[in-house]
Amino acid sequence: MKVPQTKVLLGIQVAILFVGTVFAWSKLIPQLTNFYALYGTFFRVSDCVVPNPFVTACLYGSLAFIVALFWSVRVYVAPSYTSERYLRNFLVFCVAFAGSVVLSEAGEYYHWYSSTVSVTCSPGVSPLATPCFTGLIFFLITCLISVVATGKQRQSDTLPG
């Protein structure tokens, strides 16, 4: 039995989002434990040697990966043009969010501006070496796959019989 090309693309999308989710959470959990071990609370946001994970983009990117992963599994199980289109739109938002964080990290790293509260979890590190940049790549790849899958799903939904 031949597996439809759209199903293969959706499977690849799920796999990449799974790896991205594991990567994101493997970076966030140590940040949470380190911050709590150092300060004993998650309510401190200023004058921190280690950035509070709740005010960095890492937490929100990790949550976005979980949402995208569950959504993509749902689309894989029951493919439809509408669901894939909404997932694609969410992934476009994720790419824009991660891209803006990487741009902000670049601004801080290259001293284009200064800020009292940093959104990065890796201050002083090149933006290309941060977890946010890696997350951006995962989101970008899955977004491109979603664009192709949406087009193929639309074709198969509109073809007769």
C-alpha cells in the first residue's frame, strides 16, 4: 500500500517538532532548576546573575513547541486542509517570535541597544549559538514543511472522488 505524500510530510513534521520539543525542554528544565537553586524562588526578575526563565523566551518557546507538537500529531491522525492551515499559521507565528528573539539577542550581543531585563537565556553568547536560534531553525523547517503539506492537502481535498 502506497502512503500518500501528504501523510509522509505530516509524519516528518511531527518528528521534527518532537525533536524540537525535546531540545527546548532539555534547555529549559536545567535553567529552572539552576535559577531556583540559586534564588529559592521564581518571583525574582531583576538583579539576577542567572536570568529568570519565566521572563526569557525559553519558556514560551518550549510551550509553543508542545502546542505545535500536539497539534501536528492531531493533524497527522486526522489530516484536513483547515487544521493544517491553522497549524501552518501558528508555525509562522512561532518563526516570527523566535526570529524576533534572535534579533533581540543580536542587538544585545552586538551592543545595538541595552536593556535592564534580557529576554535571552544565554546572555553574552553569540545569537547563532543560543537555544533560541536552534528553536528558530526547528520552527522554520516545520513551517516550510507545513506550507508544502497545506498545498498538497488542499489539492487532495479539492480533487474529485
